[in-house]
Amino acid sequence: MKICTITCHNVNNFGASLQATALCEYLRGLGHDTSVIDYMPVRRHNSRRSRLRTILEWPLFRPVARLIDSYREYRRRDRRRRFASYLSALPLTCRYTSLCQLRDNPPLAELYIAGSDQIWNPHLANGRDPAFYLNFGPASVRRASYAASFASRQLPVDSFHNMQSRLSHLDHISVRESSGLDILSSLGYEGRQVVDPVFLLPRSYWDTAADSSEIHHKGDYILLYGFDTGSLIMDTARCLSKETGLPVVSISPFPVKGVKKNYCNAGPLEFLALVRGASAVLTESFHALAFAMIFHVPFYAFRRSENLNARITDFLATLGLSRRLITSEAVTLPPLNMDFTVPDTLLSNMRESSVDYLDHITSQAV
């Protein structure tokens, strides 16, 4: 069967790249001719500029601005190269830069699949884009979502009716979080909860990928991967480092002060290797938690902004691991060592249900 998936695959984000590859790889492993729709819409960037950037554009300061830009580009070069190298193996359709192009010349397929990850996050541009609800292509093509995420527990009031209309194009709906089922119900739809695509592939697949990393940190360490790196996650990292005697290394996309080593230039393979090799993972990232589970690395999870917390809280609750979410400095940390037996069993059962869902939607499209 010819299948085309659509997701945010090329955004230089570890989780986005890995989940896009995982779903495509799994479907191809079943014998389906699967491609990822290379949808890269041109977005309008925020026109507001920092005062510093405005000053640096004055003729007198342009040489300084060029030096700053050159340094930033140099720092990001290896990261971009590693992402590009990883994604080069992903089978893509032709490039589409607008919804109009998708509608005028849709990719040929028997089944379109939207997912996974935050494609339906109403606070992001893609969550408001009809393309991620498969509103293109001939009516004869079956349409389904796989592990789509709203990323939050409820929709903004002003997005309710638009979301209700967009979902009407789908023949089958599945979401990643249990809170997503509640949102679907409020919109008048039924759906299935399924696992993130990274759980569809065996650990051996990810071990092989991690072995190809260009970075392998020597010795034991605590891995920090955050976006906000507020005081709670940093204080916890320092306390855990003092308690265990292990250094903290960061794989955050920006330099973090006070850590032993920053790997800001890591790509997806380096992310896998650094998670696998860690003695503990401290993170605000859903996919860092997911791969800590896959590699059986003890972890502590932390909150991000309210609009993104459902991804982590639902995941931990589903696996009976809510105690691993650290919400306050007053909370006593659970023991570092983790028993993965029960979470593994729960995850295995969810994976079987997810495989059944994929079998169902692929057979329905025949």
C-alpha cells in the first residue's frame, strides 16, 4: 500500500525528527510504500525585534552584528549538519511550501496519516494549519491520524469550532495523550489512544542508531535536557550531582552555565547516545523521557509552560510514574534507581493496541 505521512519532521528538534523516522520506518517494515510529505510552509516571523538587534543594525554597529551572526552560525553548523545527515535517509515526497501547492498537486497515496507529535497544538502555527488535518488530496484517499498531540489539556475557546471542523476530514483518529481523548469528546469525536511512534520500534533499532553517534561522553554523568532550565531543574541537577558525585552534562540547544560539558551541537543520533549512556536524565522533554524509558535510564521530569505539560503528565500517569515529576523544591526526590518492570508491561500492552490500530487503518484503506 502507498502511504504518505505528514508531521513536523524538519525542525531541528530531536523528538520531531526521531518520531517522524519511527512511524515511517515501522510502516515500511510492514511492507508499505511509505513516504513523508515534505511540507515546509513559509511562515511569517514575528516582526518584533529586540532593542539590541535594532541597535546592531545601525551602520556604526554592523561589523559587530556580522561577527555575532558568524559566531552563532559557526556554533550551529555541526548541529545542522547532523540533523541534515540523519534526515537524509527519510523518504520524502517533493517539497511543498504552501497548502495551495499541496491541494494543487497532492502526493499520490491510498492512505494519508497525520502524526505524530504536536501537530494539533493550537498554540503553534501547525495546529492551525489545515494541512495537518489532511485537508488536501482526492476524496478517494483514506485519512487517519496517529498519536497526534494537542499538547495541552484544553483548547482555547477561540479555536474550538475551527478544530471541530478540521477533524471532520479524518476517517480514523488516534491521539497520544489521554487528555487528547477528552478534547476529542468535547468536540464530538471518538478516538484511540496510542503510543508515540518511537515505541513502535524495538530497542535494538535505537541501539544501532545510537552506536552511529559522533559523540560518546566518557565516564558516568547526569544528562540535562531542558528548554527553560529554570531554578528547579538546575537546583535538582546540582543536588543530584553533589549526592552522586557525577558531573552534569547538557544537551540543551543553548549553553547552560554550571555544567561540566555542553553538547549544543548534537544531532538526533548524539541525543540517543547521550540519553543511553547517562546514569540519570533530568528533562522537560517528552521524547527524552520516552528514550529514557526505552534505554532503562532513571529519570526525573520537570514541568514546562502550562500549554505543554499534558504530554509529560499524561505519559507518566499512564505508566504509574507520576512520582518522577518534580514540581517543587520542597518535594523529596524519589530514589534514583528505578524498577522498569511494571512500566514496561503497561507500555507493551499499549504498543499492542497501537499496532492493532495501525493494522486496522491500513486494512481499511485497501
